[in-house]
Amino acid sequence: MVQYKTLENQESDVENAVSTPKDSEPEPVRPAPATANHHQAAQMMMVTMFLLLFLGSSFFQPRPRLHQYHGGRGHGLGEKFDCDIQLVETIPIGLTYPANSPRFLSTYEAWQQLLGNAKTSLDIASFYWTMTAADTPGETDNSSQPGEDIFSKLMANGNGGSQTPRLQIRIAQSEPSSVSPDSNTKMLSSNGAAEVVTLSFPKYFGSGVLHTKLWIVDDQHFYLGSANMDWRALTQVKEMGVLVQNCPALTRDVAKIFKAYWYLGTHEGSGVPSSWDYDYSTNYNVKSPMSINLNRNTSMEGYLSSSPPPLSAWGRTHDLDAILNTINTAITYINIAVMDYYPLIIYEKNHRYWPFIDDALRRAAVERGVVVKLLISWWKHSNPSEDRYLKSLLDIASKKDNIDIQIRRFIVNGTENQEKIPYGRVNHNKYMVTDRVAYIGTSNWSGDYFTDTAGIGFVLSETHETESTKNLRSDLRDVFERDWSSPYAHPFE
């Protein structure tokens, strides 16, 4: 019997590490001369009255609404940066859509572009590596070639290939296991093609993994999304990501997150710093997003979030907060496509309730009349217990009360041979799109991924309150609607 989610390590909760400066000792107060007592008392009375008036007026100011909008209204730091950004996805072999359906660059094509354009450096943050057919026992359906191609090009960077290293390739990976091996990275390292470091999250937090899927090229371009370093992610698993090119400002910002991974991998005995140095900090977050000139024709705002909190340096928005803000700022609709959805910490021996995302969705539907749609994956490794929590969410839907919550299961069917591919044929997406914001992440939606597991989210919002402009957010909405209305989306029962 296949154990549910055996690719994921056992994970547990971690308290948010917060560093606070020590209080400095106050200087001793010198007594005033006796002749000045009356004058000093009058001054103190005036100061006290001023403070009372100030605090009183602040107290009676109206509090911001729950869905007050952070971002999307020119809250950036002033300078606007040109960035070429597009969606990239993997459509598994055998999945077909109508000819007029939205279609984007494939993950394989995006990785080829990044490798082909790289001039000096390539940094990769990865969960595990299975890029060749030899890495996965069982059926491949002759579909491992794209993964083999990418791996051979990486290998060719080393002394064991056709040329001496032309790129500095650095790989930060999660601790390997029997089901998430590191034979690929050992080959890259031994052939001089890449420098590899391993992060052991159980040592840092007691549990967890490096779940990020990130490529960074030359401090100019990057890929972020759901695709693991796995040949199946290029042909047999449905993936969603974003390719950012010619955007040094945003790339340098995401590189700070990779820099934290690299620090941990090269300082094995030191643990996670109680606070990160200034070099790891960012000016761009939910309250001060980066102003972006998207594809030279659309003004948008964006920032990168990360998890877990102890790996977030000063200024970095936590990934959970990015998701909650995206939900809380939605006005008309919230569309979510994720592999797993649990309001629980599920990888501990004893499950714990973790309601933050679930509560936010309920409030959006009940209090603000936002239409909520969830497209949740179903495959051979899905845990049937997930149904209970989805049903609980669906049960509050009511036409009478104008509460609109809809759930469908996305099933990637396949041929007899395709069904034999281990850990294939699944919708692995991790994104959300609302009437204002596009969010693309690397984490599944259970509590563990935000408490002790490393992941990154990319948030892009419009700078106006209409949907009149075609942009990446509207592209992501079109992808969701394509999948929602496809024969692969089944009503939740």
C-alpha cells in the first residue's frame, strides 16, 4: 500500500523566531534646581495636555477594514523597474484543450531559455532531483527526454563534459532520502559542474524540507513555480510557474532568499540566525511593493514572500501573510488551484488545527460576498480525509445568504502506461488569482508548509481597480477558467 505523501518528510510546527533588541538603560534624571520647579511643572502640564489630545484623537480614528488593500495603489518606493514576466506551465502529455484555449510557454522551454541565456551564474533551489529515467523505477512512457536533456546540459558545464565550466552553478537542496535521492547532484558535483549544499530542516526546526523550486540566472532572470527538478515535471505532472527576464531588481531580491539557503548549507553547525544581517533584508513587501513596468506596457506592483518565518529577513513578508492579504483584498472573486488543502498541521504525529487560510476564505464569502472557487487535485496519493475539510467549507454555501463557495477536483487521467509512472499524473499547481492579485507559490496549502518548510511566493497586483487591461493576472485567471471548465475538473461530492 502506497503511503500518502511519502515524498514529503514528516514536518512539525515552529514558533516564529523574532529578534528584539535589548532595552538600553535610561540615563539617570538629574533633579532640577529648586528655583526652576515652578517653571518645569508648567512645562510638564503643557506636554501632558498635548499627549492626551494626540492620543485621544488617534484612539478615535476609524480602524482599517479587514480587506484594506496593501499594494496596487502606488505604495511602492517610487522607482519603476522594467520586467519581462510571463506564465509558464507544464501540460501533461495526453491532456488536451480546445484550440482557442490559453496556452503558454512550457516549463521545459523556460528552463532551456534560462540555460541558453546564462552567461556567468546559475543558482537552483530544489527539493529533490530525479531528472533521468534511471532515477525513477517503473514506467516512463518514453517521456523522460526533456529532463535528460536539461540534466545533460547541466553536466556539460563541468570538467566531465565537453567543456570546462563556463558557469558558476550553485545548488541548494533538501536533505535526500530514499524517495527523494541526490544521485543527480552527486554527479554534478563530482564532475565539477556544480557546487552543491544540503539543508537539513529537521536539524533546524525538528522537521520540514526545502520545498522551493527556483532558478536564478546572472542576477537578471529567474523561474519560480511548482516544478521540481524531476523529468516528470516536464511531461507528466501539471505545473504552473512564472518566468521573469531582464529584471535585475526583482531577481536580486529573490536572490536574497537563495542567499539565506546558501548560508545554511555552508554553515551546517551554526543553525538559523536569530536575526539576519542587513544584506538579506528587503525594501519590497506587502506594504511597499516594487513598481513594475510589466512587459513595457503595463504598470503593476509585486513582491516576493517566503516561509518559514525564521528564514525571513527584515522587510520580507511571510508567505502566509501574502496569501491572507491576497484573500482579504479580493472584492468579487477568489480562484485557487492547489494540490493539497488542509486547515491542519498534517505531518506531525498528532494533527493540529491550523485555520488561518480556511477562516479567511469563509470570511471573504460570508462577510463580503466574494465568490470562492477551489480546484483541488485528486490522484492516487490523495488522502480521503481531505474531503471532510473541503465539505465543511462547502457546507456554508447558501444562495439565500449570497454565500458562493464552489469546489471541484482536478484529475489528470492517463493511459495504462502513464498510470504506472510513479508520482506522475497530478495537478501540482500552487496558485491563486483574484480580481486584483495574482499569487504563484511553491507550497501546498497545509500548515506545515508555512511553519517549518521553505517556500517562496510571488505576488503581482494591478495598480488600478478594474480588469480592463490584459496582463499576467488576467492570464492566470484565464488558465483557471480553462481548467475549471475542462472535462478534467469534476464536481466535488
